[in-house]
Amino acid sequence: MRAGFQEELDELCNGIQSEGRLTAVAVSDATRALVDWSVEAFEATLAAEDAVKLHYDETEVRVETLLATQAPVASDLRTVLAALHINRSLERAAHNAARVAHLATPPPRRALVEEAVITDALRAMGDRGAEMVRTAVDTFERRDASAARLLSALDELVDRENEKIAHTILTMENNDPELRKWAARMLFAGRWLERVGDHAVNVAERTTYMVTGESTSAPSGSA
């Protein structure tokens, strides 16, 4: 193997793993900010997103350098291309976490059944989303081609919680405008948490492609 190439490739992969761990932290903190109205968690989310952005920029440079100077082929090329796509998915997931944190606001009333259903579902989505990101990054680190199905199954659970939120909000009989405003914010929060799960699945699918050279499915959107 060419001198220095493996070292550069290792640095690229290590950067992806660090970025993934920071992304999972951002999702966890964003969830706490959203449902517990924690200022500390809000600030931690934004700090984690900033750190992810730095990793994102560094990874972009590393990928460009490897492609331009090393001309990788076969499995090495798949690793570089997978890192490029995974980098984007992690950056998007962290950005969605920041969107969630910015939506944090206490509901206008306490102890309403609808509020409990919504906040419980959001907490479940955030906790599972963070778990999915950690699992996806571990999959990349282990070069595990079999985890994409597991991530897809977990993503379905996240989707169900999001559907529960939407159904609860759309069937609310309370016409209090403040409650409706809060519920609309939570509807958007559910959407961004749902996208976190999609990005985690993308990471696992790109890892499968990296290991096997076979694509499991078309990647999801980039929002």
C-alpha cells in the first residue's frame, strides 16, 4: 500500500466516528431541551452542532485530498465515498437536532392528556434517534454490513411515534390558541426527530455499500 495512504484513510474514518458520537450527543441534548425545557441542554445542543460542523468541513477536505492525490480504487474508493455520504448524513442529523432544540417551549397548561402523549412520544423519538445514530456509527466502525435492517426496523418505531404525535394534534378538541401554537411547534419537532432516524439509516446503508459494494436501497432525502 502507498506510503501514508492507510494513515490518511484511518484519519478519515476516525473523524467520521467522532462526528457520529457528537451527533448522537446533539440529539440527546436536543430532546432534553425540548421536553424538559433545559437551557443547559439547549446550549449543549448548539455546541455539539458547531463541533459536528467542524468535523464536516475537515472530512470534506480529507475526502477531496484522498481522491485527488491517492486515486483510491475498489474497497478503498468505496470507503472514501461512503465517508463522504455519511459525513453529510451526520451533519444533517445534527442540524435537525439544533432545529428541535430551538422549538423548545413549555406548554401553556400542565396535566392535559394530549400534552403528555405528545411529550412522551417526542422523548421516545429523541432517545431512539440518538441510539440509532450511535448504532449506525458503531456499524461503520466495525464494518458491519448486517445492521441496515436493524436500523430500518428501529426507524419504523420512530415513524410510529411521529404518527402518534400528528394524530393527537390533529384530533385535539381544545381550541385554546396558545395550546394550538405549542402543538404546532411540537409537530415540527417530531418531523425533525423523524429525519434523524432516516439519516441514521442512511449511515448504515452506506456502510453496507462500503463493505459489500451492494446498495441496500435508495438514500433518503437530505433535509
